[in-house]
Amino acid sequence: MSSGTLAPRIVLVLAAVACGGGDLTLPNKVAEIEIIRGDRQNGTVGQPLGDSLVVRVTDQFGMPAESVTVVWQAEGGGAVDPATSVTASDGRASARRMLGPEAKTYFTLASVEEIPDSVTFTSTALAARLVLTSALPAIAVSGEPLSPQPELQLEDADGSSIAREGVEVTVAIFSGGGGSLHGGTSATSNAEGKVVFTDLALRGSPGTYRLIFATDEAFAPFTTPPIALGVGAPSSIGGVTGDDQTATVGQAVAIDPAVKVLDEDGNPLSGIPVTFTVTRGGGTVSDNTPVTGEDGIATVGEWKLGPSAGANTLSAVVSQLDLEGSPVVFSATGVPGPVSASRSTVTANPANISASNGASASTITVTVLDGFGNPLSGVDVTLAVDGSGHSLTQPGGPTDERGVATGRLSATTTGARTVSATANGVSLDEKATVTVGAGAPSAAASSASVPNGQAGQSTVIEIQLKDALGNPTPGQAGAIAVSISGANTIGSLDASDEGGGRYTVRYTPLTAGTDLVTIRVAGGPLAGSPFPSQVVPGPVNPGTSTAELTVTFFGVGAVVTARDAQGNPVGHGGDTVTMSVNDGPPTTATDNGNGTYQVAVFVLGPQVVRIDLNGQPIQGSPFQVQ
């Protein structure tokens, strides 16, 4: 009786909980984490495992727990990627395990913060591996031997072949439900370490399968790419979308290319792997082996064109099958991108010109390129130059098919000019420098300064060379010819370059009088040439001064002419002349004011006459007089 009364009470309590006015909510709690797939795999040292590690998280009611963060931790070496993952709507989360460099057992822990216990995956790293050397078909017919048949090779971790005979390799279905293997499911390695299967067949319901080849010895297994089974025999392949497009170089086309695979009756086939390959232009594709969907269509992930402007092609095939319409070729035209300030160039030829009104000019060449170095045609280019006194001709039109536009620069004044350019409003980084030098020396524009001279002293003639536009002309000493006539005669004198277009010519006149200085520049006479130069005598020199003696019965007279070191009469007074006879007292001569002096001494008989100029004996003094 007591059990009979308890049952209704329990029902009532549960009913109260379930129907309590809508105010009572039972929160879901993460309760359990369990391993779903990927435990106890074997792999090659330093390589990722063939299959992902998968766990499932459930709540307290055993239902899948969505959006729960699972933390993965690699134990014993290697790595796991990602370090954390979030469960999907089915409560599952996965990661890939990279084994460490040593042949041993590795562990991977998966944990959830709300659950105190974690789960552990065990993986074994082997130093050798099985490698498939033949190309398995992407599509297999149920029950018929695979064509081509699998061939494998024993290899070490570095990829070198292992020549070992007698290693038995077995094959099994790794993924894909409802199928079975037929024919020989095991084969033994030959002396070269090669393992060859001869009649292996796959049978089962339509779908995608993966096979695994393994051995009991220390070789990591090999898991094949997907093999489509149970579909109708593919007969044709054709393009659907994505052909004949245009895109900027280095960028993806707007429409991802897609193909459709059909059987011989025109029915679309699903589950067919299609391989897309770039065949021209150097571009790239992502997800290049998509599988056809229920509509028989397979779409490449992304087709990014190559860096060069022009034709790009992409082909699509079903591996190992010669279908009608195969390969499907998609074409696209890559067009240059925007103006690149860093890749475009500005050059000047020649880099050095002479000042002129346009007779000497530099061609400014602007080559406009995009970021990949492709020339851009039809681009408007504008030139600019610093400084003044120049003439800049802008390009006559936009850039040509080579991306080139040219202008012209000339200048009437000397100095360096920096030429910059903009292309479609983009200022280019590179600039060209044109150095403007002086033109040819012009006699009409040049000038000279010719001073008066002094006998025995250097006369410095200054010449300023200029071109026809008035620019100083340095480095042209050879264009100057100077000669002297008149009191002194010198056939040719060399000019010295003092810099900045200034030159000097030096000569030392010996004879007082008027010199005529003839100056020619580049074969033409300077204005004012020949230039007069009045050469005056130098300082009085007793050693070259002379005397005319007059001897009478009553005494000796003399007329002394004062001369400079070159023997030129000085032509002026102001000096002191004395004469003494027979060591008698000196008599001072009379200064005539024109450089001559007169003196007389009355004495009888032979005499020794001494004449001094400013205290020094003149030429020939003392004189013997009878």
C-alpha cells in the first residue's frame, strides 16, 4: 500500500516542477568529454598524423554542448594545432597532431574548463614510413580493380628508400561507410623495398572512401586521398562559370571558375574530385581539388592572376580519366594595376647639357609602371623642375604602350636642376638631375682688365670668360690667346684658370713705353682689343745708371742719367748724385728734374773720377780721366 501511495506523489512533484508557471528553468551544464576519433594512430616522426583528433562534449542530459572551448595540449614533444577549438552544433571539436622528432609514444590531452577530468589520445611516432608512389584513381567503379593499382615504397623519415624484402603490408578502409575491399588486400615488399598490389578492388555504397596501408613492423601507415565510389561513370566535363574574365594582376578574378561533370546520359555526378591547375600567367589557386556537389559542379576556391599583364589560363581535369571536353581551359586577362610611385622611373639623357636657348637640351623620360613592373599606357604625366632660367616642355600626350612619356628641358643659366613627375596625380619617388654647364666662350660676351705696368714687375691681366648668355665659363683656358706688341713684344702667353670663369695672364715688361695687349677668345677679338698698357720705368738702379764725362784743361764735367734695373731712364728727379775727383770732397750735381744730373769739378792733371747715385757708384764708376 505504501508503494501505491508514493507513486502519485512523485508524479505530482514532477508535474509541479515541469509546470510551475513557466518561472523555473533548468540550466544546461557541461558534463562529459569523450574521444570520438583519432586515438592510437601511428605516424612518421616530425610529421602530422594522418587523421584529426576529435572529441565530443555533452551536457548533463547527454545532449551535444555547442560553443564550448576545448584546450589541447601536446605531451612528450611535437605540437597540436590549434591550441584551442570550439565545439560545433554536434558538440564536436578537432585538432591536428604534429609528432615530435623521436620515435616513441606521444600523448595529447583534451580538456574543458568545466570538467575536472581530461581525455588522452595516444600516438606512436615511427622512424620509417610507407609512401604511395603510384597515382590512385580519383574515381573507382564498385567491385572493379583499382586502375592503376597501388604501389608503395618503404622510406626512412628523410625520404630515402629502404631496400628491405619481406615486409607485409595490408590495406583497409580508413573512412567511408558501407564498403569492403576485395582481391589481394596484402602484399610483400621486394628486395628494393617496393610493395605492389595487383587486383585490389573497392566495393560498397556510393560515397567517398579513404584507404590506409599499414604493417605490423615499425613503418608509419599511409592514408590515401579521397576515392569516389558508386557514382555513374563520368563521360564529360565542361565549364560552367568563370571563363574570359579580366582582373588586375596579382588579384583574384571576380567569378570563381567552376566545371560540371556528367555521365554519358547527361546526368550530373557528385563526389568527383576535379583538379584545377594554373597553366599560364603564373597565378595561384586555392582549394584546387574540389569535389562535385549534387549538381555535378565543382568550384575552385580562388583564382589569383599572375604578376604580368596579359593572358592567364587555368585548366580543370578529372585525374586519370580522359573525359570529353577535358581539359576545361579558363582564360583571363591580367591588366596592370594602379601607378606605383616606387617602381616607376624618371631619367634624363643626357644628364649634362650646356646653357642655351634650346639648342642644348635633355630628354626627360618617364616610365610609368604598376606594383609588379607592368607598363601603364594612357597615363597623363606632368613634369616639374626646380630653380629658374629654364624651359620645360611637357609630354605631348599620355604614356604609350611601353608606359613611356617624354619631355624636354633646356636652361639659359648654369647649375643643377631636379626634375620630378606625377602620373595620374601620383607623385613618383624617383627624380632626375640635369646639370647645366656654361656654353662655349663668347668673345662678344667676355671682358678683360689690362692694367698699366712697370718695367721689371709682373703685369697681371684679368679676363672674364662668358658664354653667349652671359654665364661664367670655367675650364676654357685653351680658348684664350694673348700676345704683346709695342714697347715689349711677346708672341703668345698662357692663361691660368682661377675658377668661376676668371682667368689671369702674366707677363713682365722690360722696356718702358706703351704695350698693346691683344686678347682673342675662341678665335675672336675681345671688345677693346688691343688694350694699351703704359709701362713706366722701375725704381732707380745705380748699377745701370750712366754718365757722360766732359774733360777740359781746367777740369771734369758730367751729365748723369738715372736708370732703372732694365736700363730705362727713370725720367724724374729727386735722387742725389755726387762726384769726387782724386778722392777729393764730393760735389753734388744739379738735379734737372727729368732724371738727368749735371756736375763739374775744376782740377788739373790726371784724375780719378767717382760718381755716386744715392750713395752707390753708377755704372763704370770710378772713371780714369787723362
